[in-house]
Amino acid sequence: MGSILEMKLLKPVLALGLALTVLAGCSSDSESGSPLVSAAKNLSVAMLKQRSTAAAPPVTRADLAKLNVPIIKGELKTGAWTIYLVPITRSGSVETWSTSDDLTVTFRDGVMMQTRGFGPDLMQASVPTRAQLASGGGSHRRSYFYLDGADKMHRFDYNCSVSTIGAETITVVGRQHSTRHIAETCRGAEHEFTNEYWFEGGNFIRKSKELLVPGWGYMELARVIDNG
């Protein structure tokens, strides 16, 4: 996506000892060649990796809104750090979002199906559709693929069921959203886990908590800025 542009947010986060880097991003219907891709190389989004000992004000919605691009906030609870991602490619229902240091999350129909750059990564997954999850019931199969230390691919299969937890008001970077809280409980031969989704206005996934790697933890993903 081109060279990384450096910028400072209005808040004095650098002076408070947090590591500030910058990411560039774009939204396109193809991998490359679109004028939107070239234009987006000039757009910068602040990415803040929060240290567990850091005591500084977080990036605000106003800070992010000024950048005029869609933004997802990602949190890894096990690592106690936060990233901000912007869309870089789209092909049909598959969309990839990225940070400046090439951490990427790929979604199919809004559901996480692949990651790169996190160390332990989800190499590929067969995932339910958004409509299946939004229905609040039913069952389906999932498959996850991971590489081991010898670059050998391993597949894990799960039987999953969907249930409705209920109405819930959530706060995403200073703004409240009325949502339906949905749980997806998956059981396999070796692991079991529960993904969670917060649907807004029918079938829009405002927030989710989805398994990254068994034994390593979940990634929480929230749509902060919907349109650039």
C-alpha cells in the first residue's frame, strides 16, 4: 500500500509513552489498479498499540472520524493491546482490513475467516453466513486451519449452534448502539469455544468476539467509523 506516512493525533499520546504508528488504507472492488487505491495511499489512520502499563488517554472517535476512512478497532485480550484497521481490498463478500505494519483480518460476509501477521494466525476458516448468525438459532459446521511450527497445516472441525442472548446496549469508542447479542457455541474433538456477535439494525455486525487460535485467545472487533 505504499510508504507509511507519519502523523500525530491531537492528543499528546507520544509524550505519555505510548507507541504511535500509522497505517494507510483503502476500500476497493479489486486487489489493485483502482484509482481509489492510489488515492487512499495518501490517507493515514492512527494505530495505537497499547501497553499494559500505559496510562494515557485513548484515541477518540473525533480523532478517527477526521481521517475520513472506515475503521475497525481490534483488541486482543491476551496481549492487552489495541489495533485500528482500515479496508484495503474487497471481492464480493470477502473484505480484508489492514494496519500499517501488515496485520490483516479478512472477513467473509462480516465474519472473520483469516488473519495474517499476528504470530499465531487463523490461516483459513469455513464460516457461517451473517444471515445464519443473525437468525439467532440453528446449527452449522465450522472448520479452522492452522500451521504448526513445521509449517504443516492442521484442520479442526466443530459443530456449532447459535442462540440469542438478548437485547444489549453497547458502547463503541464513546458512542452507544442498541444491539442484539448472539452467541455461537462450537464444540470439536479437542476444543470448544463461544464466539459472540452484536447485531445492529437487523443484520449489521457492530461488534464481535471471535476465536483467533485455541489456547491463545479471542479477537474483539468493533466497527467504529462506518463510512469514510
